[in-house]
Amino acid sequence: MTRTEQSAVAAPSRTVRTIVWLAIGAGSIGLLFAIGMFAPSLALIVLPTRAQDGLTLALSVLIESLPFVVLGVVLSIVVQVWVPPGVLERWMPRRAWTRRAVLSLLGMIVPVCECGNVPFARGLLMRGFSVPETLTFLIAAPIVNPIVIITTHQAFGFDDGILVARLLGGYAIANLIGWLYSRHPDPDGLLTQRFRDTCEVVVHEPGGRARRSIAQFVIELRAVLPALVIGSALAGAVQVLVPRSALLAIGSDPTLSIIAMIALAMVVSICSNVDSFFALSFASTFTPGAIVAFLLVGPLVDVKMLALLRTTFTTRVLVGLVTVVVLSAFAIGAAVNLLA
């Protein structure tokens, strides 16, 4: 068989696989929403109380995050497939630090929460943006998001500088992380082998834009959806196992309150678009600096976000991100307590 004949045979098989995976993805999404509607009533019959609570919390995190993940995948496809080569790059500064500074503001025109930013960032990497540049966007976007700014203002206004500290702190942490990883001798080594293989598949995907869009939609859902399910399950389990009363008991201490709210932020895994209203319920018990630390850490390194990031970045990168974010959030929270 000639090479032309082999290509002709392979093309239909790739089309069939794409359609099958797309159907599986759509069916999975429908199943998740069905579980969210009917599982609580079924759980009352067969599960103990703590397991019911864990299941309900996991499903709430999952259903809250899923639309933003799908939106992020769609935006990723737009950037990767439909935006002509050179359009984004032409608007970017040439110097590395100014380029990262501009990319960290890109979240102001991308109205998705942290879950949707992961597939969008994967699209930037596939387009050719460097790992430090993409990390800068990924860390800043959930905080400079216009919806997050509005909801944080609605919850706190300008009281105790919480809104300003969140915005400036998130922007500073993102650019600090971008600078740190720009010093890495092998930035591509920060990516998982699976993601590098995915880049090769996407780059060499044959066909027109519509075909490539469908193929990438399937690839991204296959990569991100399992991580989202696992991260949501972990968030639900940890919330049930960690007693919140223990965290509330230390809420008035300037130092311990920050540590407690950082721990809470990593556990509850609430979407950054609405986490301000959750934090508002703790405002009378915890210090302003602790609230700021919660609002900084939650969108960046909660357990759900770490599961999503693991689809793209190595475990060592995740450890580094958690370390920098937690230490920076603690320092910013302590400064807010001193000034408030």
C-alpha cells in the first residue's frame, strides 16, 4: 500500500476516533449534571452523614467549575486555531519582564475563573509562549479577572484595603513567579511529558480549522476533566475530614489567623468569582490580613487547581508554586494587619 493510500485510510479512522471521544465527553458532562441533580436524594438512602456531606461538597465544586473549564477550552481553541499567527505576538513587548507584565494583565479581558484559565494557558503554550510567560498569566488571571474585581468590591468595598491588597498582591506574586521560573535553565523541562506529547499531536493535526478545533476540544477535555473530577473529590473529602471549628478557634490571632485562612483556602476550592462572599462570612472573626491571604491563595493553589495544573506542569513546579504563593500571601496578609 502506498503512502497516499495509507493516509486515506488513516484519515477516516482519526475522524471516527474524534467523533467517538467527542460523544464520550458530551455524555460525561451530561452525566455529571445528572449526578448533581439526583445524587443528593440517592445519597440520603445509602450513605452515612459524613459521606453525604463529602459527596455534596465535591459535586458542588465540580458543577461550579465545569462551565468555566469548558469556556476555557473554547477560548484556548480560539487562541490556538482561529487567531492568525503573529497577531498576539505583535502586541507583546520584546523585553521579557515587560512581556510578562503585560501577559499578567491579560486576565482582565478573559472572564473565566482559575479552572478555565488552565486550558487557556495550555493554548498559549501550544501557540509558542514560554513557560514563565504562561505561568505569569496563569497566576494573575484569576485575581485581575473583571468579575473577581467586581465581586470583591461588592463584598468588601475598600474596607481595610482588602480589594487593593488582593489586586496588587496577586499581580506581584504572578510576576515574582514568572521572574523566578525565567531563571530556570530548562523551562521546557517544567512541563510534563504527556503535555509535550499533546503539543506534538495538536501541531501535526491535519485538516481545516473546524476539524482541528474539534480535535483539540476532545484532547483538552480528556486531559482536564479527569483532573477536575479528582480535584473536586479531594476538595470534598478534605472539607469533611478537617474540622472547621478548629480553624475558627484561632481566628482572632494576627499570625495564626493568616495560617488558618491559608489552610482553609487550599481546602474549600471555591471559584474565584464568588470566593469573596464566602470570605465575607469570616470577616467578623478573622483579621483583614487573614481574609486577604485567603483571597490570594484560594484561586492559585487550592487542591482542585493543583490537580488541574498537574495536567501540564511537573510535581516540582507545583511544589515551587505552593511555596511561593503561601509565603507571599502570608507576608502580604501580615502587612495588611499592621496597616489596618
